[in-house]
Amino acid sequence: LAKTTQPISMDSYEGQEVNITCSHNNIATNDYITWYQQFPSQGPRFIIQGYKTKVTNEVASLFIPADRKSSTLSLPRVSLSDTAVYYCLVGDGQAGNNRKLIWGLGTSLAVNP
Amino acid sequence: EAQVTQNPRYLITVTGKKLTVTCSQNMNHEYMSWYRQDPGLGLRQIYYSMNVEVTDKGDVPEGYKVSRKEKRNFPLILESPSPNQTSLYFCASSLSPPQFYEQYFGPGTRLTVT
């Protein structure tokens, strides 16, 4: 089974760039890497998804090296409202239609004034 | 508005009293899933469904049942709840692979079993 490993927590300050790295050593060839954001007592919210190299949207960037065994979520110029838990998500690599999604334990990001 | 709804949002019950948490989505998604979230443990998948009448166990299925008789609904059933099922539950839906990585989550159901 593919598994992910993330730092448990990170601290930052407003206006800084934050990079959160996720390790997924056993990712399957056809699996995507996805990141979610979760605020307390709310359901997770999709941030970004990628397969290889770099993906950027209005919220974040996702960097994936050629071996795809890790990925880095980059949040530019964070604000207090970016304080949340960030999850890295990959598929479990099984063939066929019934596939489970493997969630990491998440990284709790605290943005300080 | 595209959304996933869950009911009830809060529930306090007693051990052994059967309960059902409903989940409904209006996006015509094939894939639906139930998660529980406990402090320090992150999100753990209970059951998932790839389509109508197709369900499979997630990581923590013990003590839960699900059904998928209609595409839009995916109820979670606790036949005999126990205190260790006290948790925050989320339902989610998405399109089929490979788009199923972008999941839409409901607002959550906080369940307390005494």
C-alpha cells in the first residue's frame, strides 16, 4: 500500500512562503498526488493535484520530482487564514476500479502575526 | 449549488441504539466515501463506493454498514453503536478515477455514543 509521511506541524509568519513536503515512496505509476486543506470542524477542501513536475493554481504550487517519491506543496505569502491542517493524498496503487485513497496524518500549519 | 449534505450534524446516542447518518450529493458523482476523524489520527476511511450497488471496505469498517441503492445517497449505518465510535464523520463524493482525487466533503456529523 502506498503511504505518505508529512511533518506533524510547522510554524510560519504572515507573508512568508511555506513549503510542506510529503513522502510517498510506493506511489503507483498511474496515481496522482493531491493536497487538501482542513479548518477545524470543517470537511477537507481540495487545494491542488498533480502527476509530475510542477502545477500551479491561484492558491498554491505543487512540485513533484522525476522519481515521484515525494511532493512539496508551496503556499506563497501565507496569511493568518492559512492556518489549517494540510493533507497529502495518493491512491493505494491497486489495479482495477475499486481503489482506496490513502491519507497522510496531515501537517498542522500555524501562521503567526 | 453543488454540495454534499449530511444529517444529522450532531447526534448524541446511547450504546446499542441503531442509528443512520445520511449523506447525499447533487453532483452526479459515482464515487462516495465515509471517513471518521479522531484527534491525532487524521482521516480514516470507513467504506467507499465506486457506484450504485458497489461498495468496499476502507481502513476501519468494523462496526459500520453502508448501502448504495441510489447514486446520490450513501447512508452510514451503525447497527449497535459503541463509545469507541464517538467521532467526527465526513461523507465525500467525487467523479470516477482519475478525477476521484478531487473529493467534495460534507460538513461533518459529530457523533457521541454514551
